[in-house]
Amino acid sequence: MMADRRATVWLARSLPVLVALIAVPQLGRAHQIVTSRFSAPLPLPLLLAGAGGTVGLTALWLAATPESTTRSPRAVATIPSWLATGVRHGARGSFLLAVAYALVVGITGRQVAAENIVTLFVWPVWFRGVALISILVGSPWSLISPWRAVYDGLTRLENRELSVLGSYPAALKAWPAGVGFVLLLGITETLTVFPQSPRLTTVIVAVYAMVMVGGAVAYGPRWLREADPLGVLYRLFGRVAPLTITATEDGSYSLRVRPPWRGCLDPVEHGSLVVFVIATVYTVSFDGFTNTARFQSVLFGVRETLSSGPETSVLLYLVGLAGFVGSFGVGIWAVERLGAGSATDWLAAGRWFAPTLLPIAAAYEVAHNYPYVLRNLGQLAVVVGQQLGVAVETVSPLAWLSLPVFWGSQVVLIVLGHVVAVVAAHRVAVERYEGQAAARRGHMPLVVLMIGYTMLSLWIVSQPVIA
């Protein structure tokens, strides 16, 4: 039996166990989520032990099972070229118009976050909604990027590719995108009031647009690939997608199914993307932690100790990010030392193993943000209808979602994300190191990290949440 099939069977067997663990009607600690209370279906220590055990048993099962050939993605549908062309042009133009209209309304419309298109569209539907699409079917950003649309329009006007300052500096790699990710999503979205202000949101998007379009005019289209934080984020999330859309020789497109770890087996190009991956994993967890009462206690304790102000939250974010990067570096050093017998090439090992963290980031992204995206998408439909003079009834995509079901979905998604990550890391270890014994030794430090991070993630989602 093929390796991918074996791992898929393991996932299928693990899911009922996870659901059963969550559904066991035991008395547990109650916790508050947005001023509502419910009893967790089992004690937190049992949940953490069960989830960590699931991840650990996955690693043991992989280590004890002979390795075999990887299956290629399986085609399930074909998209005709005429349809793909129409969708491509329509999507790019529509998204550009949507961004432009949202920016206009952000300045001229009512300055209430829940009633202004720009705040309903930019943060939840655009930034986070496109991330969820990328996790499902791969990144659509090259198709809908408004910056690429503007740049392509300028090149058509000039009848040549624009790069007035020459080619993109190779030394920059993806560091501009990493810095942009930290500033835009790590700090601005998570730690400031900008997402609640239509005008400030408009300013942020306008600055983002000027940097992207200006950089593309200066350094050519490679700037949009290497320096766009959302473009890099969506491309990395697309590695986890179980569905892929691939161009064929006749101009049509093939919709293919693959295991979610299949795209995580190839290394990233350089160290800047390693740091970007770690920042992605860290930021989505930090975002969840900021909603808890425990974070507020830590924040105000540090503020009192340092006699500092609101900027303390930024300091905590950056310190935590540095800690995550350092922990991954130590872990990869141990991986290379145990797997290869020496750690002389641990930086290359980091490029190979960093993508195996992406299923964790993707799972937490979905678990943490799918209600946020759907809720705001429904409100956006109402507000757009009002703008067009059309009576639209209140849309409640989450009317069916109770607090216990939401909490349970978070647990299942997080644990499955870590299981997929363990499978990916095992496959990379087998590819990188000589022999099953070396692969098992090299895999071990990452398994320990992933078990610990599984428990940390579930501890975060089980904490009391502030309104």
C-alpha cells in the first residue's frame, strides 16, 4: 500500500477518536467565550493528553511502517480554456473594482466598522477569506491581485515591462514580504484599532498599494512575487491545499486531488521564507492568545513592571516571535545532528523542514478565522445591498454554530493539522536522511515540538475569552 494512502487511512481512523474525545459528556472546567459560558466536554488535562498522544502515536506508526511510493495528484475534473479565461479576466477586474470602491466608501461612508464596506471587506473577507480559499484550492492571488492588475495596465500603456531601477535585488529575497507580514498582519491587524476604523483601514490599504505598485514599477514583476506579504502568505498556504488547479498543454485546467502534506515536501527557496513560515505559525496562535484574559493579565503585568504603555503588546509579540524562531532553530539543529550525524548543514535542513509547519498554520487559520470570515461576509452582503438600494435580509451564515460545536471544530482542526505536519516531516526526513533509522532519529525532535505545540494551541483555545 502506498505511503500517502497509509497516512490517509491513519487520518480517517484518527478523526472518529478525536470526535469521541470531544463528545464524551464529562464535567470539565467552564470557560467564557465572548461573555457566554459552557462546560467543556472533558477536563483540559485529558484533552491535552489525548491530542498530544494522537500526534505522538501518528509519528510512532509512521516510524514502524515501511515506506513506499508517493501517489501523484489525481485529476477529478477539467475546466475548459474558454471558461478559465473568462473567470481569470472577470475575477481580476472585479476584485480591483471591489478594492477601489471599498477605499472610496472608507473615506466617504459612515465611520462605523460594522456598517462600512471597507472594514467588512478588507480584514475579514479579503485578508482572511482569501487565505481560507488558498488553503482549500491553492493561492488565487496571481489571478486577483489588484497590484498586479495595475502593474499590467501600466506595462500595456508603456508597451514594455517596467523596472526603472533594474532587476529585483537578489539579496532582499523575501525579507520585504516578511517585514510587511509582521507589520500588516502581526501588529496592525492583531494589536491596533485600525481594523475598527474605516478611515484608518483605507490609509493602510492605500499605503500597501503604493508600496506594492511603486516597488513593481521600480524592480519589475518579481517585486510582486517576493515582496508582497499577502502574496507570499497565500502561496505558502496553497502548499497545504488538498485541491489544486493545474494548466494543461491544450489550454484547459485540471482540478486535482492530493494529500494535504504533498505540497509541503519541497524546500522553500531561502532562509527568509523559513522565517516567514515561522512567523505565520506564531502570529495566528498569538492572535488567538490576545483574545484571552490570560494575555491581558500578562500584558498589564509587563506594563506595570516596565512602566510602559500600549506599545508593550508589540514588544510581547516581537519577543514571542524571536522565541519561536530560536526554538525552531534549536529544533532543526537537533534534527540535523540526529539524522545526519552532524549539524553542519542545519540551515539547509531548515529550508526542507519549514514547509512541514504549514499544515499547523493552515489548520489554526481555518479554526480561528472561519466564523470571523463568514459572519462578516454575511454583514457585507447586507451593507452592499443597502448601498445599492436593495432590501437584503440579515444574513447569518453561522446561525447553526453553537459555542460547543465551534470549540469542538477548533480542537479537531488543530489536531488534524498537527497530524498532517507530522506526516509531512516524516516524509521529508525519509527523503533527506539515509536509512529508516536515521530518518526516525531526525524526525524525533520535530515530533516533540509538534506535540508541545499541539498542547499549547489547545490550551489557548480552551482559555477564557474576553469580549
